[in-house]
Amino acid sequence: MIRHLLLLGTIVLFSSGCGNSAGKSVVEKFPQEQTAVFSSTDKYLENTYNWARKMALSYAHDGTDPVGYWYEAALPQREAFCMRDVSHQSVGAQILGLAVHNKNMFRKFAENISENKDWCTYWEINRYDKPAPADYTNDKEFWYNLNANFDVIQACWKMYEWTGDKDYLTDSCFVNFYNKSLNEYISRWQLQPESIMSRPRYMNQPKNFDLNNNFHTCRGLASYVENFRGLTVGVDLIAALYAGFDASSKMALLLGNKGKAEKDRQMALEYRNILEKEWWCEDSAYYQTFWTEDHTFYRGEGVPFILWFGATEDANRIRASVKDILNKEWNVENMSAFPALLYRLGYFKEAYTYLTELPQMNRSEYPEVSYGIIEGMINGVMGIVPSASERKISTCSRLAEDSLTAEIRNLPVFDGYVTVKHIGRVISEIENQTSQNLVWKVMFLGKHPQIKIDGNTCKAMNFQDANGNSYSMIEVSLPSGEKMSAQIL
């Protein structure tokens, strides 16, 4: 057994030195042009990544605007960023080295939550550090999708896992946003598990409520789907509530608050129980997506969010939902998430198709597209998933053929970078360019009894994903500044 081998199942303890934002990084920062540089012998992948990288960075702004560091995450002409799009673009932005942009934008949302807005914040903020006029008139008249608070909470947890920045866990501005969203906001909009299926269509209305005023009727939409009449709850809202409480539970557990962690985990499971018992249609093998004021289910958009938020763990229902998604046409906002989502769930051929065709699709200039491609390439094709809570980096090559290679150099994680190279699906190499000793969770597609680590043979652990694909994995310690290589036998 090699000296770096870790027993599978060993708990990696939270380190107070991991990404402490108050400390000074000892890792030299690379300039933008040397950050997250991707190359591959699959030129479709390489060209797609380079297109997305150039497009995404063209939307990033350097802090000279009143709002500070930001990137466009809305319709390009708006010169603004909205809660939904930032939540969904933030991983791609982190990959490109835009951590300071992410943190500034999430802080802007967090600091503007208020009781006068019924515990909403600003749905969309522009470069002038003002609520975007296209979505806001005053605190009683504005556009708002209720999913957004929970989407932001989950995204902030992801940002912690990528960066190790403990401000996402302990900063009073963020903590206040999480607490208000999971308590007062839930109550004000009747989103409790026992109330959500009976809540009214319109709530917290201004005194001059006008059915012809979108800033009255859309102030508290119960879904990201905005054009379905009579909707009181969308399945995407149920899934978002699950994700918000699940993320909060993980934060609390990491901070040692076991009571809150268990309470929030139970709340997450209550929303999952509603999803599985009330929204799943056994006869048709699909999830319903809309619940209306006449207490009737309807079908439409929303299923991708069940998978995006990880709201179900039922493998049969995941497969049925993917089939449901693949049998429909979608707008480019939805499709931008499909590469990362489908790679994670084991649908490699379909993920590759979306990934390489998105740049040619109608409205491909929408910012979410380029950032989604970046996430799909690094989380998906390269299988790279960082976890600051465990000081761990996971990798898994999902290249289409063993004759292909792919490499991402200087990928920002924690207080530094990693470089990862895959040779087909048989060899993976990694370099730890952070100041910390990490754990490398190296995975390969296929069921293999052994994996060779730097020439030493080790027993592999095997498991399957929701689509039935087999994987082999092992965890090894990866010291700061060192390179390692893994190969299936």
C-alpha cells in the first residue's frame, strides 16, 4: 500500500486554514490569459471551450462601475445581473477566475433583502448599483420569482466548495440572508410544507392591486416559469426549497451546529417527500410541473430543475426525467445547463451534443450559454469537482474515446489552482498548485479491480451512476506542490 493511500470512508476534517478569506494567499495568482486554459485533441471540444471562454469574459467588468466587480447575467442589453442567472453562471465564472465578481454580486443580493419587500431582495441589479428599472419601480411594485432566494443559497454553498472562502458561511450579511430566506420569507409567502399546496395565487399585494400591472401580479411568482396562467406552485419551486435547506444543512454541519444541520436536513426531506408523493405521476412515469389555483396539476416546463437541484435520488425517476427532457424542445436558458447536468447523470453522448452545438444555436449570445458551456466542460468532460469542506478534488475523464486527450491548466480552486490532464479514459494526471495538502478522489469509467497510483497498485472501489454506468475510484493524499498520476490496469 502506497504512503499516500487513504482508507475509503475516512472523514476529512474541516481545516480552519482552508481558504480563510482573512488570510493572505501564499499562491501567486496567474494573469487572466493563463487561467483555466483548456486544450484537447478533440478540436470540437477545444474550439467550443475557447469560444465560450472568450464570450464569457467579454461580459465580465473589472470593478470600475458603481456596482463593483460584476458580469452580465441577464439580457445583454440590460447591463445587469439577476438572481437566477448569477446562481446558474457562478460555477462557470469561478472556473474562469471571476471569484471576486461572484462574491460581490451575491453580496449585493444578500444585503438588499428587506421586510419592506416581504423579505425579497432585488431580482436584478444594474451596473449603477441600482435595481434594474425593467424589473423594479418601488418596494411594493417589482418582479420577483420566489425560487431565487433558495437558488442563491445553493449557489453560495457551491462557491464555498470551490473557493474555501468562509465568508460564505459566516459573514453576517450572508448569514442574515440565509436565515431570513429560510424563516421569515417562507412564512410571508406561505411556502411551509404544510401550506405550500394550498397557498393563494397572489400574496402580499399593494393596496392598489391591479391585475393588469405585471409588477403587481408578478411580485412573487411561484416558479421560474412566467407564462402559465393560474399557477400557485411550480415543481421547480419545490425543488429549489429542497436545495436551499439542503445547502443550509451542510453549512451548519461544517460549522459544528448539529442541531440546525439536522433541522434543515429534515425540512429539505419534507419538500422532497412532497415532490415524490404528490408530484410524481406513476401511471405516466413523469413529474407534474404546475399546480394551479383550482388545485389541478398541469404539465409544462420545470423538470430540469428537479435534477439541477438534486431534489430526487430515485434512479428510476431520474432516468424517466432525463427521457422526459430529451423528448422536448427547450429555450437556450434551459439548454445551457444540460451539458453539466447530463454528464453528471451519465448521459455522455447527449451531453456532448448539447455542449458542442450550443454555440451555433439561436440566442447563443445569451450570457448563460457561455458560462454553462464552461461548467459543462470542466465539471462534465473533465469530471472535476472540488470540495473545500473535505479538502478534496474529484476527477473523472468522460472523453469520448481513449485516443483523445484533454487538459485544463491553472484551474482556480481554494487558494490556488490545479492542473488536470486526461489521456482517454485510462490515465489521469493532477498537479496541486494550492498551499494545502488535498485529497484526490480519482475516478475512471468502467468496473476495474485495481488502479495504479504513481506505479503502485491499489484496490479500487466500484459504484454506478443513475444511468447504470460503472465507475472505479480511489482516494489518495495529494501534497501541496506535487504531481500524481493514476491509471487503470
